Amino acid sequence: MDTRRDHVVAVKSITHASSDRELQELYFSIYDQREAAGFILPCNSFKKDHIPLLQSALVSNMVLDCRDELDQFI
């Protein structure tokens, strides 16, 4: 599966988590993505309040990964 698509799926899944436990499990499942984005927080500390920060880090990382492609349009 495409890495960018994985990021989008991860962001959507975390946004729709119904409990802190489900949220923490989803957060744990995207370890590589959040590490690449520089978002390191212990799984048991991750709460719904952290979702906007994680989303921002993941989206920022996606944009930076596409920088060469995006520069072609400038």
C-alpha cells in the first residue's frame, strides 16, 4: 500500500476512535509513521487531546516527503 495513503488512513482512523484504549491501540499501530514525523509520545500517555498535534505532524511529514514533486508545480 502507498505510504501516503497509509498516512491518510491513520489520520482518519485516529480521529474516529471511540475510546482512549482504541485510540492508544491505533496510535501504537502507526509507530513507523509517527516516528518518521517526529511525534514520539508513549502509547499509554496518548489521549484525544493529542490528536490535533499528531495530525499536524503526520500531514507536515507527508508534505515534506512530497516536496520534490510539489516543487515541480512552482
